[in-house]
Amino acid sequence: MAKRVQVVLSKNVSKLGISGDLVEVAPGYARNYLIPQGLGSIATPGIIRQVEQRREKERQAKLAILQEAESRKTALKTIGRLVIRKQAGEANAIFGTVTSQEVADVIKEQTGLEVDKRGITVPDISLLGNYEVEVKLHPEVTATVNIEVAPQ
């Protein structure tokens, strides 16, 4: 079987990898396609070290983002209950519904935290009362916030 060579990709190559990946390919594929097209270069010890350093920096950055999301989750837990004022009619029925934008605005107003409204899951709220809303802060971190829908 032929020897394989390591190549560092400089651009995304479908079915092979993304830019910056270290891949093993057949020598002919590297010599005849990847290198002439500018899609990659032969991996030398110096280039391999650079790839590892870049991966470590990316890992550290992702870890910092995850820790930030965890601290925001803790901050949302400590605030207790958020109050949303809605106009109410008979039998405690509210006019309209509570939207994720309203929840995001109340969170920003009371805590100062920016929360993306697309990450907020609001149950179907049609009456006054207490409800739990899920706020997705990170793909791995979800916080539960208690809201109270009160009359104006």
C-alpha cells in the first residue's frame, strides 16, 4: 500500500475537511490536485505546531464562551421572578400573548443581560399567573426563568 502524506488545508475541501485541518491523503492527490490548486500544503513540523497552537486557542475561546454562558445562567437564576404587565379582561384572560421579545426586554431591563429572543422558549400564555420560560444561552447551557404575568 502506498505511503500517505499529511497536508494542511488552506481552504475548505468537500468530503475532506475545512481550512486549517491536518489530513492524510494519497501522495498523488496532494501532488496533483491539492497543492497546485492552492487548497493545501505539505505539513512540515513547523506547520503542524502552528495548527496545534491554533486549535488550542480555539478550544480556549470556546471554553471562555461556555464559562460566560454559565455565569449568565447563574445571574438569571438569582434574579428570582420577572414581572410582565399585560392588559387583562374577564377571568384573568390577557389580551394578546406574551412573546419572546417581551421576555428578552424584561430580562435586559431588570438584569442588563442581552439575551437573543430566538433562544427563548415561551409556553402558550393566555392567563395571568406564574410561568417558566426556557432561555438558551449557549448550545450546552439552558436557563429557566420564572415570569409572572400581572395585570396593568
